[in-house]
Amino acid sequence: MTGLQLLSLPVTVLGVTGGWLCLALLVPLMAARWRPFATGALVVAGVPAVGWLTLLWGPGIGVLGFALGVLALCGTTFRRRLPAARDLSKGQRT
């Protein structure tokens, strides 16, 4: 099987986009100073992956892949942060 035939297989596209999604889900576990670089690299790699996905699987799956990518990259920034626990035993008011 040649490289061009391998690139035209829909299963290959799913493997590439699934690998991209796994890498995107690992970004929150990275050190804070590397997150912007990793996010930028994932955006640059994700644009051709979503285009390839749309080309072989159609616009519905392409939009779904785009939505999953946006959720994976931006989902951690929308998470609600809980306030720090306060010691109320000393009579402090909240």
C-alpha cells in the first residue's frame, strides 16, 4: 500500500484525529509555562486534521470534530474555580 492510498483511508483519519484529541486532553496536565506553546501547536496541527476529516467523512462529521477540538482546548479555561477553603473555627465572617 502506498502512502497516497494510506492517506485516503477514513480509518487513518480517525486515528490521527483521535491521537490529536488525546494530546489535547493532556495539555492541562502540563506545566503552566508550556501550555500556550502546546495549545498553539495543537491548533496548527488541528486545522489540517479537521480539513482532512471533513474531506473524507463530510461536513457533519467535520463540524463535530471541530466542536470536539474546541471543547478539548478551551474546556479547561471555562471550568469554575472553587474558592479556597476558609477556617471558620476562629469566628471569621464570610
